[in-house]
Amino acid sequence: MDWLREHPEVKTIRVAAADLNGVARGKRVPSRFAEKLLTEGTKFPYSVLNMDIWGEDVEDSPLVFESGDPDGILMPTERGFMPMPWLDAPTGLLPLWMFHDDGRPYDGDPRQALARVVDRYKAAGLTPVVATELEFFLIDDSGGQLRVPPSPRSGKRRTGAETLSLRALDGFDRFFTALYDACEAMDIPADTAISEAAPGQFEINMMHQPDPLKAADDAWLFKMLVKGLARQYGFAGSFMAKPYEEWNGSGMHMHFSILDAEGNNIFDNGSPEGSDALRHAVAGCLAAMSGSTLLFAPHENSYDRLVPNAHAPTGIGWAYENRTSAIRIPSSGPKARRIEHRVAGGDVNPYLTVAAVLGAALNGIEDKAPAPPPIRGNAYEQGLAQLPATWTEAIETFATSPEIARIFPAHLIENFVMTKRQELHYMAELSDDETVELYLDTV
């Protein structure tokens, strides 16, 4: 309540939780009822966190008619209240997660799935340190064709790729200044921004932090913020994996290291190669990669990004300082030795992605799994085992993966598979333009 007392201008709040697609589902509540929310929570049907990308019930889901569509209890996360700077009226946001009436975590909640993985680390005396890198497009979707928006500064459209271009950043300086101010107000640790390899494409890195739940919260909230704030400036901010056929898509790369009980990085053994624990974690990530692809590429459009020679991985391999590989070990000082997982698109649910990567790494560490030799050179030319190349293949691989069953509860796996099979069925009815219209703002 302290935040609301410090912001008496806030008359309404939004309460929201992430569904399986990462879409915010919630309610608008007058701020005078905030104290009740903090102490008693609120109720949503369990099915609300397991809807398809259109926000429709999943047909034949046991959460709906079979069980009477019962409610779960949603309680505030440790995040607390924060502003929503993209709205005209001063408004507070209160993130939630779902429980049963008796206080047990609800297994269909993606944030609870990540908490489950974090608890495994805690039981082993380990703490993951996580950072994400989020790529997104600024897009003028006001006409019949997607285009780079005109710069608010110059009024010009720059239609070519401008990798690491200050000119491209400066052209949208007003937007990025407002974005960084909003990140500070929302306690999102946004660090470096760069222009990326496609027109109107940018990337912002988050700072490393020893709290995977907060890291995933930050990514989820950042996506919400970019999409909302961009509309204030007259264009779309989109994390769609591949909005333009002729340009590279957007990813959400994840960096992580692991600390032991004394705060030492278990990936560091003083050498450039890193420790046995690093290679065990890599092995676990590689073993789970096919099964996890549906989480890293959850939508039909996601597979347009995962093609050879497009700066997105297609083969299951790892390497030192090599951006063509699915897993990269960046060059760094020994104490900062870490793994970069490069498969996920910008369109993912951050909670499920972080859970999948950390859960797979812990599988490998627990099993002391041996990693294959790191590759050298162009990963696209190595003859590696390949990620599932289609949405259909990824759904079936996820459904039957023993590695996934070890990371996620059966209830979430079943719900996610049902959701994706329904989306697969109805997406076949959409034109290319309708597909872009669907994904541009939702993911």
C-alpha cells in the first residue's frame, strides 16, 4: 500500500497474471479496494491462464465444462504495485499468480512453473543468475503493409538495416528516453540498447540478477511496456518472431550462470573453457532442446525465424564465442563465465522459457551429463541434429519429451499441448495478413 499512498493520483489499478502464451489476463479495479486485493487476492477461472492466443477457451479442456470452470485464487507476487506509464490516466499495475483455495500453487500457472524450477535449485544449494536480451520491431501498421515508422525526430523512414547505428537509435530518441524512464519507474533493469540487423529492429539487454523470477517478471513487463508505449508514439512495438519475410526475426537470448552456497560461480574453474559443471549444464540444455522448441517457438510465425543463415539457430550444438550456435559460451573473465541460450524468439512466454532453460541445465548438472565437443565454424554447415522445423513437429515432440516431463508438471504440459493443437487447427483458416494482424500485438 505504500506505493499507492505515495501516488494519490492513481485512482484505478490493473491486476494481471500471465497466461501460457504470456498474454496478460486481468481486471480493472478502483484503487480504494486495493487493500482487499493485497490481503485476500482475487479470483479468475483456472481456464483463464490456459486460453488460446485469441483468448478463447480450449475446446474439450477439463478446466472448462467438465469441471464447471472453477476459480483459482490469485495473490500478488512479491513485485507489488508499479505504474503503467503507457496509459493516459495515472494507473497502478499489480502482478498476480495463481493458487488453489488451500494455498497450493496452481500447476497451470507459468510463473509457478518457474518457481518450481527455482525451488529445485534452492534444494541443491544453488542460485541461478539470469539476464535476458530482448529484440523487437518498431512498425508502422497504419496502412495495408508493414513499414518502418517515420522517425519522431526527423520524419524520415529508414528502410535499410543499420546494425549498431547511433543514427537509428537517435531517430527514435524520444521513444527510447520515455522507455528508459518508464523502466526505471517500473524497476525493470534495462541496460544497453542497440539497433539490430533489420529495419526498425532494436535490442535492449537486462542486467544480470540472482533471481530468475524477477528476471522473467522484468522480461514480461518489458514486453507489455514496449507495446503500450509505442502506441503512444503512433506505431507498434512488436515482439513477433518474424514480421518481415525478407529480414531476420527477433529473439530473446538468455544468459545465465549458477552460484553455489558460498556465492561462487560453479561454471568458473579459472580457465577460458569453464568447469565440468558448465559442460554438464550445456549437455542438459542440448538434451532438452528438441522437446523445449515449442516453448522457444510457440507460434506458427515462430518457425519463419528458425531457418538457416538468418542469425537464428537451427542445429542442436554449442560453441565458444560463436553466434551461429544454439548455445554460446561468451568470452569473459572467469568469474563471469556463463551460458548464452540463443534459441528462443521474441514471441515467447518468458516464464516458460527461463524455466525450460534452467530446468534443462539442472537436469544435466544432476546427471553429470557429458557434453559433445563444441563446434567450430559455421553451425549451419556442421551436419548437426536439427530442431523441430515445423509447429506440428514441435507440439508432438514437446508432448512426449522425457526432459520436459522432468521440468514441468504434467498439468501444464497437457494444457499447453491442447492450447497449441487448437491454435494449429484454427490458424490454418487465416491468411498471411490475418496472421500478422493476430501476432503483431498479442505476442
